[in-house]
Amino acid sequence: MSLGYKDTPILPDSGYHVHDGDRPQPPVVTPGAPGTSELITPPPSDAIVLFDGTDLRHWRALDGGEARWRVENGSLQVEPGTGDIRTVESFGDIQLHLEWAAPAEVHGEGQGRGNSGVFLMDRYEIQILDCFQNPTYADGTTGAVYGQYPPMVNACLPPGQWQTFDILWQAPRFDGEQVARPATVTVLHNGVLLHLHRTLLGATGYRCIPGYTPHGNGPIRLQDHGHPVRFRNIWVRRLDTYL
Ligand code: MG
């Protein structure tokens, strides 16, 4: 059974089709730290805490209404069918930390297992997926720049365990309609490097070649892909003031 697609466009730099089933699987690396009930990286003093386990005041539904995901036992769980949620505030260059857990009870396979995602600036998805012993097309693996770049390695912990993402994001710069400097991202998953200053081809798409459309700062968006993925300890540092 094919893991992906062969009828999609070919990405400009890798020579693979978008979501190519034959693109090599990222090698598996077992992270050093097991999931824990304690927060893994508590926020530093200059962080904006976007979710501290208690409420959704920093988040809205896509229509601007109340975010309807479930806050329970200190975590935030996707309420399937209620749609993505995004931050009230907009951001440019950031350091983002979040902890997430795929559903302990495993259902489905490939993209159909523990799928969510974090979109930087509302447009650029770093994939969240339960890829623990669950192959899928490489550019859709956990931590992939979805549809563009597979992670260097697969550092997934088993479903149900808390895992960390640490994302260093530099927003694209535009000069009128032109891209003056594309977006770049560095991603660590459970402390393991997945992307080192990766240059994005553009906004995330499905089965298409990504491209840039000029935009300003944007919210952070979490994806409702129909699976009850949980989040906790979400915080962000604005880097604009330091860079
Ligand atoms: Mg996703």
C-alpha cells in the first residue's frame, strides 16, 4: 500500500512529489526523556503563557467566537468538529514551546492517527501526528514542515505520553509583492533536532506546491484534525525585541 501520492506536483529542491510515498522515512531516534506528569519546560520570565492549564482566554475559534476545545485536568484537548483555534494575539519572530500528547487509545493509521498541528502565523504548519510505529508519507511525519520537509529524524514517544515541541521561528519578510527573505524554522521534538534553520517554500498546502502571499504578523493556530490530541504548557517569547 502506498503511503502517499505520485500524482502531485514535484517539489523544486528535493525532486520528490508533494507527500511522496517513496520519500525515505525519517530514521527513528528514541528521545532521552520519557513523558512525565510534570511540565517539561516551564515558561521563562519573559514568556507570554498562552495556556497554563486553566482557561482559553488567549484563544478563539476561527470565526472569532469562543474556543470550544476541552480544558480538563490541566490540559487542552481538541474537541473534534469544533474547528481550529488560534491566538488572540499576533506574532512575528518567536520562540514557541508546547507540550502535546496523542490519544493513548490508538485508532487509525497514517495521517488518521493523532493528527493535529501548529500553524505559525496562521499559515505554516509544523505537523503533529502520532508517528510512533506509524509510517506515513515523509513530509507529513511528526514535526514535518507539512508538505515540504520531513524532519531529520522521528523522535516520537508512545501515544498518551507528553511530548515537547520547541520551535524557533523567523517570519518571512516582504518587499511589496516580493519575498525579501523567506521564513525559516528550527524545531526540536523531545529535545531532538528535527530542522535546523530550515527555509520554507511558502504557506502550507495539501497536494500543491507551496508559495508565499505577503502578510503581516499572524496568530498561532492549533489544528482540529478530528482527533482528541491534548496540549499543555504553551508559551511563546517574542524575539522581535532581541533580534
Ligand atoms: Mg496536521
